Amino acid sequence: MINGLANSVRLLRLVRVLARHDALTLVETAPQTPGSARTAVRIARALWGPSGAAKRRSAALRPGERLADALTELGPSFIKLGQALSVRSDLIGDSAAEDLSRLQDDLPPFSWDAARTAIETELEASVETLFESIEEEPVAAASIAQVHFAVTSDGRDVAVKVLRPGVEAVLDRDVALFYWLAELGERWLKPLRRLRPVDVVQKFEEWISVELDLRLEGAAAAELAANSRHDDGFRVVAVDWDRTARRTLTTERIRGLSIDDVEGLTAAGFDIDAILERSAEIFFLQVFRDGFFHADMHPGNMFVDQDGVLAPVDFGIMGRVDKRTRIFLADLLVGFLSRDYAQVAQVHFDFGVVPPYKSKEAFTQAIRAIGEPVLGKPLNEISVGRLLAQLFKVTEDFDMETQPDLLLLQKTMLVAEGVGRKLNPSVNMWILAQPLIEDWMIANRGPEARLRDAVEETVDSLRRLPKTLSDAETVLARLSELDPESLKNGGRGREPDGPMGSRRLLKEANRQGVSPVIVSVIVILLAALILLG
């Protein structure tokens, strides 16, 4: 009751800010918005909408730009939410998605005194003991943290990241509001259920939780470094674990040029096409080989050092893709790039993305309608990120559910494409990566790979066999205590109390890891023996 009241108050503030920026248009025009919500939007606009000069300024902006301004005013969680929505053109439209993709996570810095207090509290030592020198003016300030350059007491150049004071409480409160709204949406708006808003908020919360514990960000950097230790032309910054804690992260400082500084890179004598090819290969290796990728790869987070080596920073948002999903993506990309729409459709059915009762022929036709306008362009203009966005638009007709795990990947693809086009507008990074994807498919989908997977599954089953047999013995021992009269009466007799009851037994077996199907078969056989005896 109290939480509902608090969230209602927060929702009222949210609506007021959106109305003041005239940013409720997207809600009003969305096809899944019910008439009652449209009426509420009109009332909010009448009460709190802009007027005079403010109204003229708003009228000069696109709906997505007005929404970006409103989210910036609402604070850190909403800035992050806007960035997440930038990949959901199926929800907010292409134009608004494009506007939100430019939403800057850039806020005024907090004071040096607050940063110093956080560093000394977390690391349990004075700044003078930890560092030979530290710049009080931050080099970057975002919604969750800011970064200061420093030199350690043993003479190493480092970057020190510090969380904003009180940011955890703000984010916890806002995420609770997002959950509340998502649950209400799923309960009352049937079209929203397919979009799985609660799952999307859960994924959003996972992203945020990593950013709020800088030890986890340090661990992500260390994992990425371990995965790529043999990759030429790519290096991950080292983490200074002695100067890292929950609210403070210290890594080595990178000196180099931003990957999109074409003029500077050219002046320094670097081969721009080689950098683009290497960045495409690195992205492929992270997604397909490792299943662990940097998911915030905007130009400010990727540098080219003096040796031409790519060096990423800021590991707060990382993505994971399991092997099954990687195979799905590889099939999808190869099918689209070769314009084999039947294969693309088959992939969706094989992986259960589209339910089997839908028409495969109709889905293939819909895929072709998406692919032809995009793939019919010159190679350098093909956008796989936009292709995936268009794919989401046909999901409702085919009862496809949103896949939250793929949102980060789609966002990262869009950012990577933008950087690639800035490096060389005449080259498409996905065409560069296509041979790598095809080779990976041969290695992971060919006969040898299938045999290897079968052997691994067999070995894993054998490894679990002793525990399975032990659990089966436990189940059989409990089955022997079942009441024969209950079985003879067709289950109408009294079910024994305690763990021997058949329904409880099934639950217990499931908890033990024994298949309920196996238990059910044993129950039927035992019942038959009793009845025949």
C-alpha cells in the first residue's frame, strides 16, 4: 500500500516533467496506448504543458529531442533508460530512437571534497598516501560517476573513477518505479505482455547493479583482458586492485586518440581502414568467440594508443551471449547478408523465437519485406542494427516475444556501425566480418562440432550419473512407502502425510534434480505392480 502510494507520487512527478517538455506525444500516439491513457495525456498537457516562449521552443524540437530533454532533467536512471530505449524503435519509432541514441550521459561534476571523502573512506587511506598527485577537476562526469586523472605513489599514471554521492538510493527508488509501471502494464495492457516489460526492467537493473559496484566493473575489465590476451592490436587497461573498492575504481591511464578522430589518426600516420578492419574483428571475437562483449563502445570509450593498438575504457556495461544465441545470431546474420530469407525464417522457427503454429511462408515473406529495402542499398549503407530494429516491428503479428538479452547487442551494433561509417563511409564493417562469422559457423555447426558437442554432452551426463542414481534410490525408497489402498482406489484414498505423498514426492524429486517424468513413470509402474499383485 505504502509502496503503491509512493510510486503514484513519483509517477505524478514523471508525468509533470514530461508534460512540461511536451514529451508525452510518444505515449499518446503509440498504437498500444488505450483510450483512457490518451485522455490522461491530454489532461496532463492542459495542466502542465509549456506555454509562451517555452511552447515555441518545444515546437521547434522533434518528439524524441523533447523526450531526451525531459529524461535528462529526471536524472541518472532516466538517462540510462533513454539510452536503453534508443534501440527500441519498435516501441518509440525510428526518429525518436535516433534522437535518444544521441542522449548524452553528461552531468555537472560533484565537488572534489565529496570525491576525496569517497576515495579515502573506501580505500581506508589518505589521498596523499595513495597518490603522488591527483587532479581535482574531473576529466569526465556522467550520471553515475566521474573520473579523475592521478599518479600513484609508485609513479604510475592512472584514472580514478568515483561514484556520485547518494546515487545508489536514487537508482533504487527509480528502478522500483520502473518495476511497478512494468507490472501494471503487463496486468492491464495485453499488447505489452509480448514485449516483456518486467524482463526488460530486470535486465536494466542488472546493467545498473554492475555500474553501482565498481569492483564488478574491475572484474569485467579483467575478464575481457583475459579473453583477449592473445589478440594483436587490442589491449585492455590493467586494474589497480589495491586502489579499487565498491565505490572507487583505479585503472591505468590510456594516452591516445579517440577512435573517431579521423583527422588526428590520419595526421599521426595510422591506416584508417586497418583500424576499421581490426575493430570489426575485435567486435566479432568478443561476441562470437567469447560471448562477452563491451556494450558501451561509443567513441569516448575506445582509444588508439601511440602504437596503433585499440584500447577500451569504461567497463560498466558489458553483454553476455550464450552459445545457443550466438549460433542463432550467426545464422541470422549470414542469412540476411546472403539474402537467404528462407534461412532467416527457418532460424527463427528452429530456435523457438517464432511459435510453430505460425506460417513459415508468411514469416519468410515478412522477412523479405524487411530485408529488401535495407539490403538493396549499396554495401556501405547497409545497417544490420537497423535491420534488427525493423525485425522487431513484425514481431507482434507472429507472436514473437522480445528478447531482453539481445537489446544490449543491438545497441552495440548500432554504435559500432556509427563509428565504422565515420572512419570510412565507403566500407561496411559487417561485410568485413562476414568471412569470420562463416568460419565460426563451420567450426561450431559442422560435423566435427556436432560430434564434439555430443561427446561433451555424454561426458557431462556420465559425470552426473552417480548423483542421479543416488537421487533415484531416494525416490524409490519413498515410493515403497506409498499407501497401496490409495493407488487401488484410483488416487481417491488418503494421501500419506509428510514427504511420502505422491504430489509432494514429485516436488521433492524435482528439487533433487530428478526428472518428474521419470518419477511419474516409476509411480505408474509401481501402481501397476500393486494392482496386479
